[in-house]
Amino acid sequence: MNYLGIARQENGRIVMPDAFGEGVEGQMYEVIEVGGDILLTTTPLDRRRLERIEQLTKSSIEDHRKTLDGLGR
């Protein structure tokens, strides 16, 4: 996983960080919302791949929350 920076909203559009520009011009992405988090993935996104992304994302979020709970104690 690579951290690319922070995206921002301007004039109703999402502006991606400069590091995101290293990809192919005009490439299309699938946009997925999982638990209020927005994920971008390259197309095509079949049902099996979407289910796997959702599973891994939920697991990661749960692990992160456990870590934060542990630090808060």
C-alpha cells in the first residue's frame, strides 16, 4: 500500500494529490464507499473482487479500532 496524500473537494469535484498523477492519463477508476471511507480501484471491478475488497477493508478498520482502543486505555 502506498500513501499518496490527501484528496480535496473543489467546485464539486474531487482533486487528487500530486502523487496520484503518476498513473495513466484518462484511466478510469471504480469508487467504493465502505463504512464512510472512499476507495478507488482500477476497473473492471467484478463482484468477487468487490466482495474481497469489502472484506479486507472491514477487517482492517476493525483491527485499527482495536489498536486505538488499546492505546486509549
